[in-house]
Amino acid sequence: MAKVLVVDDAAFMRVRAAKVLRDAGHEVLEAENGQEAVNKYAESRPDVVLMDITMPDMDGLAALREIRKLDPSARVAMVTAMGQQAIVMEALKAGAKDFVLKPFQPERVLASLRKLLAA
């Protein structure tokens, strides 16, 4: 199964996403901000990153750009609240492969994972 890095400053969102992924048989790493995500990506090279956009220290968009510098083929899905379409478009232009709306449904997270793994 896949190694997935879940990045969100809200612990309950990380726990919820991690549970969905672990229950489906995936290995899960967690980070609580963009800088930690970049560091963990560099260390562990996960198969997929599921990353919140709005976070302190380094937001998801900046972290996406840094991860893509480390690995131009990185497979990243952004997690966003409704009303952030402009930021989602910017993330897609910066190399994100998909996005998931909050509050997410477990099946949508798994569908995004399948999409990224197939890419």
C-alpha cells in the first residue's frame, strides 16, 4: 500500500484523515505545518501528500512549491474549505494533482489517493 503524508494544523483533521487511510491499509505520516511537511517529505519521500492550504508558519501553497523543488514528480492533493477556489487554482498551477473539500467524506479522500497513485 501507499505511504501518505497528511499535513494539517488541526490535529482532529489529521487524525480523521489518518484513520481513513490506515483503515484502508496505507502507511501514514503526519505533519502539522508546511515546514514540517517539507522536512518529512525530504526524509521519507511518501508516495502521496494530502495537504491543507491554510496553516501557520508555512502555508500549503508554499510547502507545495518547496516539495516540488525537492521532487518535481511529487503527487500532492490539496485540502481546502469551500470558497478558496482562487487558491485551489493557484495550487493546481503550482503542481498539485487534485484537491479535496473540507469537511471531507472518507470515500473522497480514498478516491483522491487512487487518482494520485494512478498518475
